[in-house]
Amino acid sequence: MKAVRFHEYGDADVLRYEDADQPVPGTDEVRIRVAATTFNGVDGNIRAGLMQGPMPVTFPHVPGLDVAGTVDALGTGVTGWAVGDQVVGFLPFVVDGAAAEYVVAPAASLATAPTAIPLADAAALPLVGLTAYQALFDHARLEAGQRILVNGASGAVGSYAVQLAKAAGAYVIATSSPRTSADVRAAGADEVVDYTSTDVASTVGEPVDVLLNLAPISPEQFATLAALVGDGGVVVSTTVWMPAPTDDARGVRGIDLFVRSDADQLAELVARVDRGELTVEVTERVALAELADIHARAAAGTLAGKVVVLAAGD
């Protein structure tokens, strides 16, 4: 089969589009004929060797944490899935990923793919959708009537966070640039603050119950935004290299989010997609052989939105 692999840590040019052995599913695993994977920022960090402590990989390594595809073979002990089932999943960080024609995955990590969108586009849902869901409901415990500030709402996670928070009955304030403000408002934001020309803290005004930070900001900016959280509120951040501020005196919790695979939560997200309650945004679709270019563009800061990477032959 064809796959993209890297044999050492380094810049995007360590990625090679090459022949690889077709994987064989082990106990409790299925093999998936890949329709698509995606690019996530953590893929670039793993490839560059920045995550060797928490996420060590064995060379050669296939990236691609998201998968959408069709079950092709079953390992021993697998129940609940059959050859031909269309599935989506969030793969473990340290095993070979889905930037290949075939991948093996833990059967328990998968959910039935949505039917309301193309199978390949469904690859844009698992990691970022689960990140938003877990941030809002596992950690922030968001409830109807609460106020939430989503900083970095125009990104892939931000779009899901705004949609899910609005559906939960929260009042959603979102930061965005003028270029993406219409998209953020369309996702459901009640207020959109232009962070490029406006002081976000003074614009938000009254306290919020939840701050969800998805943007790479300075510690000073983070502290200013965290001060907007009212007593007993929550700060949740995906920028784990910079800890979320905590204020014990005011009962404000700071939580650094590490997304985890959860098939039940993923199935819930899929159901919302199929009901038309959650929109899966895809900015760009590229062939598997072009993945190195996507990594290079991300490193250069010129990549925007969610990129779906189509497996060879799809």
C-alpha cells in the first residue's frame, strides 16, 4: 500500500510518500480502508520531535490521528463491526496513523460514520470535535444560561465549540478577525469581538462563566482574559504548553485539556451531524501525496481551516 511516513524527526521534508506493508489487525482491532485523514497541529509537533516525552513514536511512523473509512478486516475478538461498515475514529497518538491506504484501529474507538456528509469529509470531525465537546462538557460543565468566551473561535476546534455551546443554551462570545467573523457568527456566536482592533477584555464587559482558550496568546494576554471569569468559573485551554490560570481565592478552576478518544461522545457528535445540528467545515481537500506540503504550510503559518487528506484512490 501507499503511505506517508517519516523515518526521523525533523521538518516537513522528512515526510515520504512511499510503499509500506499493509497492516494486519490484532486482537480487538479492525483494519480500515482509509477514505481520508486530516492534518492537525499536533501532527506537526509529533513529526518535529516536540512531543517525544508524552507521545514517543517508533520509526518509520505514519501520521494521521483522524480516520474515516470502511472496515476491511476484523481481528480476533471484535464484535459490533462487520466488513463494509463505514466508520470514523480518533486513533492513538503513538501508533501508526491513517495517512495511508489502510490503517488498523482499536474497534472500541470507532463510531459509525455520518451519512449526511461525504465519508471523506467525516475525517474532519473526530479529534477537533471531541476536543470541543470535552472542553465544554467534561471540563467546563457548561450549562444553559451561562456566558462563555471562546478565544480563537475561527479555528477548527472553535467552530465546533461555538456550535455546541450555542446548542447547549449558553450565551456565546467569540473572538475572531474580520476575515472570519461572518463564519463565527453563522456558527452561532451571540457576540463576535474583533481581536485585531479591539481590546477584548474591555469589550466583553460583564464576567463570563467559562473561558475557552484555543489560541496561542502570551501569558499576559491569558491572565487578562482569565480575569474576565467570574467567581466559581472555569478556564479551559488547549494550549497545554502554557498552563491555564487558576485563582483559588475566587474559586476559578484552570484546566489544561488533553483530548482523549471516546466512541460514545463521537457517536453523539455524528448523530448531531446527521440531524443537521452540527456542521462539519472542510476548507481544503488534498491528495495523500501532498501531505508534506500541508505540514510545510502549517509550519510557515499559511495554513487555514481544516484540511482533509484523501487516501490514494479515493
